[in-house]
Amino acid sequence: MSSMIRPAFVTLACALLVSACAGAPPDNADTPAPDSSAVSAQQYRCESGATITASYPTADTARVKYENRRYDLQIAVSGSGARYVGDELEWWTKGAGSGAEGVLFQHKADGTTGERMELCTAS
């Protein structure tokens, strides 16, 4: 009798397992694709009254929103703090969280730092 129960039990267990897997959504079915705007952003209030929003999608990139324009910058060598360069701008930061400093400079074609545009503090 036990030899008849065993095949029936195995068949039932397999059927339950297959139906459970078939009805389960893939791990990412309800998860939206990552959106670059979902990357946490830091707001900076500048001495001029302007606001800069900076986010860091990767360890080597910064995305800076300034005067309703977005700039995608790449990390660059700095003596202190973090420096990002691109689109004829430089974004330097020092510190973290509220009170961190951010300075926006023009970036010259020869690779040097140009005139300071904004001096800002994270809020």
C-alpha cells in the first residue's frame, strides 16, 4: 500500500510546486526600472540666492541642476574635497550633509579652473 501512496504524493507535490512557480511573478515584474531622478539629491543654497541640486548617480559622476539646466559631470583630480568637471563647469564639494560646501566654477578649455560662479551651502 505504501508503494502506491508514494507515487501519488510525489505527483501531488510536483503539481503544487509547478503551479506555485507558474503563478509567481518574476522578481522584478512590479519593480519599475531605476530612474536617474530617483538618485538621492542634495540641495544647495547659494550666496546669490540661486539653488543648486546635486546628485551622484555613480561614484565617478555628478549631476548638477543649475538655473533650470542639467549638467552631467565626471570626477576629476582635486587636492581637497570632490571635484567634478564637464559642460564648461566645475563642481567642487567639501563635507557631507547639511552644512557641506559646494562651489561652482567655470571650467576653461585648457583644463584649468575659471571664475567662481556660485558659493553654496547644503541645506
